[in-house]
Amino acid sequence: MNAVVAGNLAPEICARVARLVPANEMVCVALSGGLDSTVLLDVLAENMDHNGHPVSAVHVNHNLSPNAGKWVKFCERLCANAGVPLVVEEIRVDGQTPDGLEAAARIARYAVFSARPERYVALAHHLDDQAETVLLQLLRGTGLKGIAAMPEIRELRGSGVNVIRPLLDYPRAVLEAYAQERGLRWIEDESNASTRHDRNYLRHDVLPLLDKRFPGWRDAMSRFARHAGSANDLLEQLAATDGVPQRAGDALPIRDLPEERRANALRTFLSRNAVAMPSEVRLTEMLRQFWGARDDARVRIDHAGVSLVRYKGEIHIERNLASGGPWRVDWTLESAVDLGGERGVIEFEEVVGDGIRAEAVDGGEWYFAPRSGGESIRLGGAERPTKSLKNLFQELEVPIWQREKLPLLFHDGRLVWVPGIGIASEYACQPGQDGFRPSWRVAGKAPLC
């Protein structure tokens, strides 16, 4: 059976990719050099370029194996022989993170995928991977979203890059049959033999027992994952009805909801903001504090590297952008200024009739810095009064915890721009004048202009 399916593999996979990826879009293969990604590269390189989908590849070197250098060279030869351009990305993985080495490597790897110029990155996950993932998530007691496992296509939040998985319906045995039929060579990761990691323990010690008693368990797990995904979609729709915003960075309104719907709303809100799920006990305590507080109360809960804050009947997510004391970053007319750490990036767009007047930026010292106290600014024209930044924050109801985190733009010590509030009138563009419109971007938050 595998030989028959293997013979049909290439046209079926190409049809799937053509369905998932718009015409003329390049597809980047995430190439480890193992069996699965080698088969995927071979199928796409051999067929897709003729079908209007140019193929490239990226190899992520985690620097975790003593053979990592050999894997890089193998992938370079493989792509050279296939006529596929390859980029090798070197990363360092923090193995001391609470989530463990596997999770840290995955996060770093997906960060590479998110930064790719291609809009579609093809991953070689197959049916066995899907089934193992579902089983692992069940053993960990995860919710429906985790059990739904890996979708065929998913956008990496905020990057514009989509990962696609065209091999999800095919077991590893079919891929191996195809590779043997094509005479392909691949590398074996020596860490796959160790049962120290949960997935390898299942693969080597548990799943062979399931194969003997329940030979169709992989297909059953895959069907279960699809059912869980459909159920999760319904919960997502219910969450939207209950006020959960679609866009990351927007606040969650606290509405009078039944207890289970409160829990679903908070879980969905955390997921859309890429915040790790709390335990059931932790989630129950969050719900008690947020929904049980007085209307005028301010509640702050630190969780998974962020702060959840109840303010004026809404739950906000703050990314803990602590200034760490005084700091300063100069602006010398770059189109983008990285403020360092987790402070985000300031981007400047050249416009007409808006932003900071272009002729005003000639000369003097321009720099970003945090609030230190005593700043003032005049907005909206010479006839308007100058106001202290403190009073403006109060008038505009800027949450207290956000005030110290805003990056302010100064010129020779004078306050020029406050994100989300405005530009000093003496620096603001008039109609017809060239200008630079600034915006502040932080991961997981909507930009502020």
C-alpha cells in the first residue's frame, strides 16, 4: 500500500500546496536534513517551480548537536544539487528556560520563520507527528486548542508569514517509501534515539504497543484533532460574541457572563495575545479577581512574563516594558529606531501635511528617553495652552502603569512627540509641508502614532 501511495505522493502534495499558496508566491522549505524535510524539498523542488511556485529553503542551526556543522553542509549540498537557494540561520537556545530545551528550540526556530521574506514556509510535519502531538497534549491535560494540534495552514501572528503543512495526512512510512523509491539520502539526529524527551519516549516505548493493539490509532487521533478544532472554532465564535477582541493588544471588556463563558473569554483573550495558558487553578483565581472586583478597582496579576491589569472595566495586557532606569537612544533621521530591550521600535514615514515638519529636524540633538517628570507640551496650535504631560495623561485617562513606559521624543531637551498623544505644535507639519510621521511598535500591541 505504501508503494502505491508513495507513487502518488508528489502530485498530491503539489496539489495541496497549490491550494494553500497563491500563484507565483515563493515557498520556503524549513529544511532540517532529516527524512521528512528532505522528502518535502525533493517533491517541491522537482515539481512546484514549473507550476508557478518558486522554491527556497532555510536551515536553522540550533548549535545543540556536535554534528550540527555536518548537517549544515549536508543541507547545502542537497540544495545545490536541487538548484534551490538556501539560507542557514544560526541561533542560540536557552536550555535553562522553565519550559525546557525542546520548547525553547521551537520558539527560536519559529522566530526565524517569522522573519523570512517569503510569505509561506513549508514544514514537514506528517501524520505520525500530528498523532503524537495530540496524544502528548492529552497527557498534559491541555484544552481544545492544544488537542486540535497542528493546522494545515497558520499565520505566525503579526509577521505576515504563513506556515503550511502539506504532509499532515501521510504517515512516515509513506515518506520513507518515497525516499527509497527516489534514492534519497538524509541525516539522522542522534538525539532522536534518547528517551529523555517526552516525544521520543512515546515514540520508542509506548507507540509500538499501540501499533500492535490499535493499528489505526494515528488516523483516529488525526480525526479527533479535527473534531477538537471544529469545537474550538465554535468557542472562538462564542468568545467574539462575548466581547473578546480579534486584534492582539486590544482590551477585553468585563461583561456579566456565566462562569464557563468567562473562562472561555479569558482563555481566548490570552491565546490571541500569545500568552501562555495558566493552570486550571490559576485561571480560576484570575477569574475571581477580575470579575469579582469593584467597578472602580484596579487589579494587577503577573503571569508568564506579562501583567494582566483590570482598569475601567477592561482587562489589559502589559508586556512589562520596564525602563530599567534612565535610558537614551539618539535619532539621526533613520527610518526606524530600535529602542533596545523590549521597548519596541519607532518607525518614521515620509508624508506630506502630517507628522514632524521636515525642516525642523535639521540640527540639534534628537533623542528618545522615558518620562522623568516636569515635561510639558503644547498641542494643536499657538493659541492653545501649554500643558504638563502629567495633566495630559490625566485628561486622556492614560493608565498609570503605561505612563512611565512611553518613549518620548526630545529635541535639545524640548518634548516633541508623545506616542498616542501628539506632536508639539511648534514642530507639527502644516498643509503641504513635508514631514516625518512617527509610530511606536511593540510586539503584541497595536502601533501608536
